[in-house]
Amino acid sequence: MRIIGRLTLDRNPTNFFAETEQVAFCTSHVPRGIDFTDDPLLAARNFSYLDTQLTRLGGPNFDQLPINRPRSPVNSNHRDGFSQQAIHEGVAPYFPNSLGGGCPFHAGEGGFQHVPRPVSGTIVRERPGASGAMTQSFDDHFTQATMFWNSMTDVERDHIVTAFSFELGKCVFPEVRERMLANLANVDAELCERVALNLGMPAPTGAPATDAGSSPALSQVPLAPGPITGRVVGVLAAPGVDDAGVKALREALGAEGANLYVIAPTAGTLAGRKGALPVDRTVLTTQSVEYDALVVAGGASAAVIGTDPYTAVNLGEAYRHHKVVAAWGEGAAVLEACRITAGLPGVVVADKADATFAARLVEAIGMHRHWDRLPMV
């Protein structure tokens, strides 16, 4: 039986660099009790992926980084190098040695053990599927691609067509574009025709699989809202802001694991209706790309926010990126001035920042992006 490592995707990364940029998917690192199959491809990956991490993450100690650190502690004899977090006291890191009293020494039965399993047959150098019943399977290069295309939503298909059109549009050799279109014709006729139209070329005829089926799991467009842990929400505010509404929204989002940042014309604090409100970012030092959602706060501050040229830029950009855009109270007029219509998917507007508004905002952010929203006119 082949045992494959499993990832549980139950949240978004909280810190992109620490958790995404530094993660090492190294096949040679396995939990206790799991061994490697007799797969030549896996054997090659076990060798090359280690070398990959040495280059990507600066040395052999990448497994000591929090995102790569095993739940079951492992003490290696690696010394020096970037990311080394242990302070070794031994004289020698190798075995056998005559300097450290024999230390380090083998762990014995408690160390890594290969799982014993019987093997039989003749080992030959032969391409899989070169003969026998496997030939048809290994000669099929398009059915999986057809299944992938069948599983995509309309907006994802648009992105795929645009990507092929963009990359092939930069290719200066017509014969290369023709060969690529021939491949696409064997995946799906619609895909080939749409890309060919963008390239100004005739669409060839192919033979795509008619029984490839589809799988909803392949689509990245969620069917229902997910958790918003780690999401960042920016609230545009100015003096006269409804500070009570901002504080209530911060608490509601914080309960869901999201972070709220107050964005104002100047740093320091804002004078709100009832009290002072700390400023987290200024309009000159932040951009919409840093946030998963932008909200225009209610209160007299909306008049100031609406006249700031950065407001239209950031709200328009967030809208075009299909992110959540919201407002309450007087802030709704700012959205209208930016030609953002209330009631569209991912546009949340309410009279006040109460529990209902917060719940609607959380639900909208849980969809991540609202691809079915119409473009700005």
C-alpha cells in the first residue's frame, strides 16, 4: 500500500514569508513509521528535492524552521549554516570519532528503520507502459487536461484562455503557436477556438476525450464561504468618524481571526464621534493590494474621505480585483461617488456597523473574491 503525505488546508497563511515562502515540500522527510515505496521517480525526488531546499532556504537546517519543523522532535548532527537554532556542545558532529568520547553515536533500535517488505521479479531498464496493458494509459496525454477544463467555472475558463493567449501571443514563431493549438484541440474544441481567435489563427480540429468527466474539487472558486482567519480588512476613516462602529467591527472581525486596520489621511489618532481612534495606516503609505476588503466608515469623516483622490484609486482597484468593498452610514455615498453599486456581489452596505453588517461582511470575505461581479462602467 502506498502512503502519501496529507495536508490539511483549514486556514490561510498568517505570515506569507514564514509559512509560504519558507515551506519545504521535501519528499525525503517522512514521519516515523512511513517508508518510501520502490518508485524510481520518488527515489530521484528524494535526492533532488533535498538539494533544492539547500539552495532555496540557504542550508541544511531548513527543517528547523517552524513551518518545516516536525511535530515529533528530531535531533540531527547538522552544524552551522543559516537557520541553525541549536547550540551544539559536542566536539565532533560525526561517528565514529576519537574526540568526543564516541558521541554522537547511533540511536540503535530507536532510530530510523526501513519497513521490511518482500520484493520479487526482474529489475530491468524499461519505460513504463512500453508494452502490455499499460501502454494505452501512458500514451494518453489529454484526458486529464480535458477533465480539468470540464471542472472549471466560466471565470476560470476565461483566465485559462487569457493565459494561453497572453503567452502564445508573445511567441514569434508561427509553427510553435500552431503546434500548441493542435494540443489544445485535443483537450477541448472551445478552448482551442477561443485561443485561436485571440491569436488571429485558424483553429485546428482535434479529438478530445468524450468521457473525461469532471471534478468540482479541481475548481478554485468556492461554493460556500470559508473561514477568514488571517484576512486583512482596511477601514477608510477621517476626523469625525463613527469610532464606535469601527471598534464594534474590529471586535467582530477579530472574533473570526481577521485583522482590521484603520486607514486615515494622517498618522496618530482620529477624533471620532465619541472618542479617539488610533490610526494604523495612512493613505500615502498603503495600497488596496494589501487588503482582502476595504470598508468606508460612517460618520462625518465620509465627506473628507470622498474628496481624497486616493479613495477612488484604492476602492476602484479593490473592486476591479473582485475583492469585498463595503460601507456603512455616510460611507455609502462614497461608494456611489466611485460608481460602486450597492447590492452587487461582494458589495456590502448598511446604515450602521451592527452585528448584521459584520456578519454580512464576514460572509462576503469568506468567498475570497467575487468573480461574478460586473466590471466598472
